[in-house]
Amino acid sequence: MTRPEEMKSEPGAFPANGGMVSAAPAPIRFGSWNIYFLAKFALFWKGLIGFHTYENLAFAAFLLVPAKSPLWRRVKTAVAVPLGVALLYYDSWLPPIGRVLSQASLLAHFDLSYLLELIGRFVSWPIVAMLILAWAAYQIVSRWIRVG
């Protein structure tokens, strides 16, 4: 009688698991999207954005769907990036996109200096600096510790 480990080495022998060949599953993880959700939680914690729970959970579920082939990973990323930007805009307290687009013709008549002043009113530079530092810390830590 042969042992299962001996059967693996014989040509034409069945595998020890009854002939079932299992492929390695695609990894289920967020990857770099961890930074996105951590940044959103930090912005929510600081009171700078709202947080729509069900929409964010649906987006997280979409991101966790495994994609085995490189083509599907690229397609998933190409779909996820605009969805992530749209969800971040939806969570923010900025005016609806329809209103922004309807007022775009008025923005065309503004000076560059006034537009820069408007951007300065909407963007908090200390928060941007905090998010960049958090991203850098994540990049450094993720080399030694599995963050996902």
C-alpha cells in the first residue's frame, strides 16, 4: 500500500485529495484602498465630511470582490477610482454636482486670484498635510507590517 505523499510523485497517480485540484484563491484585501477609507474616517472624525454607511459598505464590498486575472484587476481599478471620487464627493458637504455644473459658466468670468482664494476657502491645508503624512506613514509601515 502506498502512502499519499508517495502517490504525488508517481506519474499518472491521483492526488491525495481525491482528484480535486484546487487553484489558489485570489487575495481578498483592500490594498491601497485602506488609505482611502482611513482618510475618510479621519475626515469624518474631524467633522469635515459626512459618512453614508450603506454606500461606503457597498463600495467596500465591491473592492473586496477578488479579481484573479490582471485584466480584471485593471478593469476593477478603472471602475473603482471614479466610484471612489464620486463617493467622496457625495460624503462631502459640497453642493450637488448638478448645481456646480449649472454655475460653471459664472466661474469662467472669475479672475485666477479670486479662484485661488475660493480654493483656499474650501481646502484646509493642515488637513491636506495630515493626509499626506498619514499616507507616507502607511507606505513606510506597510513594508514591514501587513496593514490590509
